[in-house]
Amino acid sequence: MLLLSFRTLQDLIDSPLLQIILYSEADFQGECLVCHHSQGALSEKFLTRSCRVVRGSWVLCENKQFSGNMHVLSEEDYPSLTSMGCNSSCSVLSIKLLPMTLSVPSVSLFGLEGLEGREITTESEVTSLVQDGFNDHILSVRVNSGCWVLCEHSNYRGRQFLLEPIEITNWPKFSSLDRVGSMYPVRQVSQLNSLCFPLSDIWFYQDGRIKNKLSPSMCLQVMGSVEPAAKVVLWNESRQPIQNWSAKTQGPIGSLTFPGMVLDVKGGRTYDKEHVVVMPENDERPSQQWEIQLL
């Protein structure tokens, strides 16, 4: 289990927990380049031929400043360019660390432009739309939550498109493609992460729900009607959408069921001033800003 606490975001980025190692020869041989954060311009003299993703998810880009064809890699060893999804002449000139997002991934594909027509919605990877019985002719896309990679061909081959929550009403215009061969959600740091509200309490995030280590069968949900200042309590896990939350390493923790409502601290002078509630998202309220850190 990976624990998280509230420290500065920069500490997280600079820590060795998030790391990719590039090698100048196949099978992890030759010179190596160790990176803990995004690099917009790698040396053209360093030719990447294999790599190890120690922690986190990274994007390898064929041009500088995170442009050109991209290849999304999660925690694994990649002994060759082919295993990274690159051709033999590929040059890696920039790399980007993907921000950690705690959310249940969901994406919808549509058969017509404007998010109309036949709809395919999934929360898990699809290695081949055709083999799974779907029509791969796609004209619009909506990423509902999480971070997704949509690939030109089956088995995650061909051009890749990295997408965070977005509505694309014209997929061919956006991508120069009229189909999606395969797709998968970007794997986060861990399927089970832990979260601290105060430092004295250890919480963990699992499949969209926030739980307490002392009561792992219970999770956070809003008590009563959802309105400003409604209290958040620990409730028996029901796997209902009302118990699902979304968060990043820094910023608000939002309800997936009630868009725009986020976790806040009640405040004031009464006995329950430190109680966690939900409030409409407001960038000017510091009590809505949370920083999540891997321990």
C-alpha cells in the first residue's frame, strides 16, 4: 500500500518515487539518463533505445517541447524501441510526466459528430474494438473522467492520442482519423493509494472511493441532500456513484455524481468547525485546496 500525505507538490515531483530511466542501448545497456520530472528538450546526441519506468506514467515525444508522435508508458521495463511502441528510427527528444489523477476512468465514443448516434462507454481498456463486437468508425469522443490513450489500430498500435476530460465533437478533424482501434486508461501510481486529511488520519483511495484504514468497509459520502455545507460522513460501502470522488495531486477533491461540488472544511466557531462538508467549487477558498503526497 502506498501512503499519501500533505506536503508540497514540488517535493513530490522532485522525489525519487517518480522516475524514468532512459538507456542508449537496447536491454538497458550503455549510458543512462535518469529523470524525475518533465524534460522539454533532451540532447539530440542521446539516442534512447530502451527504458525503465520506475514509477508514474510518462509520455515519450519524438519532437522537443512535448510535440510530435507520442508514446505513453506506465510502470514497466521496455528493453527495446519496439516494446515502447516506437519504430527503429524513432528519436525521443522530450518526455513528460503525467500528473497523478485519482478517479474512476470513463470514456464514451459516438458514431456521429456532436456526441450523437451509437454510443460506446467503457471504464476499462479495449484491445480491439472490432474483436469486442464494436464498430471502430468513430466521429466524436467524450472523456468523462480519468486520462485515456486512444490508438489508431488494435493492440495499442499506430498513432496515440493522450486525452484528459474533454468533449471532441469532430474526431476526424481533431485526429485526422475516422476510427479508433484500441484504447486504455493511463495506469496511475497504484490501483490502491492512501490519502491523509489530517496527518493523524490515514485514508486510502480505491476504485473511486475514499476510505479510512480503521474502517475499510466504509467510505466517504454526503449525508442527506446534496447542498452547500452538507456534511460528509463515513458510510457503509454501497458501490453507488454517490460515493465516488475525483482528485489530483493538488487542487479540489470533487464529487463525480454532483459536478461542481467539492470537499471543504466547514469553518466558523462552532464545535463542528473542522467537519468536512461539500461546497460549490471556489478557487478563492484555500480550504478547498488539497495536496496529496506519496509517502
